[in-house]
Amino acid sequence: MLHKRFGFVLLAGFGVFAAMPATVNADVIDTFDNGINLGAWRLTTNPNMLYQIEPSGGNPGAYLHGQVSTAVPTWYVSNPTANPFLGDYAAEGVTSFGFDMKIAGGVQVPNRNMTLHLLTTLGTGNPSLGIEAYNVGTDISFFTPGWHNYTYTFDAASLTIPPGWVVFKGNGSPGTNADWHNLMTHIEDVHMALGTPGFFYPNLGVWDLGLDNVTLGMAPGPGTGAAIVMLLGFAPFRRRTDR
């Protein structure tokens, strides 16, 4: 009798649990394992520059290895089709964007920071009709060897511009809270730039960069909390029937 009663309680629990909406959000992480560049990240279209996934030496494992000769090296999305790092950040509950980078060679000059840019043309394909936001991060004027993490936090669902972010329209005019919201619902490109907006740098030599663990962080969906509540709710029934 005890065994049958216990089984009925568990089945009822699973029935209610299955009926709950599956709204759990999961981070998107590009580790470049198995030769996959999930975000289609590139530094340049120059075919003469190194651009390949290395099977080892990353943080850890595989990583994307690229070289470029430019004043401000920038990783960008080269193919937006079905790209999990683009789209409606607000609806997805995005709360951060982070990545690991290794600078093996480059130009060390003052006033150089790692900067994250989020961009959209609002579907027009015309940057002058779009919106951009950027956040100036860690000072990399005199970079140190090895892998370093760079993470930028923000509430994509916020109706106001978060602290630390600068928003402007494609025509150069300052952005508004409404522009931030429109951008967050239409992300079309992401730039990880080794430079601070407003500063100019010499274009000397070749940059040698490694990219790993590109991460789009999500807020936990309500499904996670609901599942825990359901399991905790049924646990006492199991303990009582075992006595």
C-alpha cells in the first residue's frame, strides 16, 4: 500500500511539472571546439592573414586564432544567418556579453581599452539609419601575456540606458532610452574592439589575437524557479510515505 501510494504522488508531480511552460534560458557559449565557429567571428576578410581554429592552446582547449594589420583590431560577426549571438536580446533576457582574449602581438599605446559595440540598422541595411551602443572596458594600453576575460553587464530588457553605456544614432546624434530599447530588440552585429572611441591609433605591424569562450549571458527563466518549487513541494510527500 505504501509503495502504490508513493507511486501515485510521484506521477501526479510529474504531470503538473510537465504542464509548466519551458521558459528556462541558457547561456550561449562559443568555445570553438570541434572546429565550430558558432558566432562566425572574424578579424578581417584579407585571405593573406592567419584565420583558423587552433585545436589546443585556448582557455582551455580550442580557440579562434587570427591576425590583422589595422589601427583598431575588431572581432565582428561575418554571417548573421541563424546566428545565436544576434536577435532580440530583450526577449531572450540577455544580461551580459563576455569573452576571453589573448594578445600575442600588437601595438602598445596609451588610451587603448577593450570596447564592446552592439549595432543594428533596424533591418534597413543602412548604418546611417541604425543605432549603436558601446561600453568602454578594461585598459589594454600595455597588455600582458596570456588569456584575459572581458565581461560587460547590462539589462537588455531595461527601458532606460544602463550605466556605463553610450548610445547614438547612425547619423551621429545622441541616442535616447527608446533607441536603447529598439537596439536591444534588433541586434544585428557585435564588435569586440581593441580601441577606445574618440582616440586615434597608429597602424603599425600585425596584431596576433586569440578568442575563446564568447558568452551571451541570460537571466534565469521562470521555469527554473518553478521546477525547484515543484520538486520541493513533492519532497515532503515522499518522506512521509517512507515512514
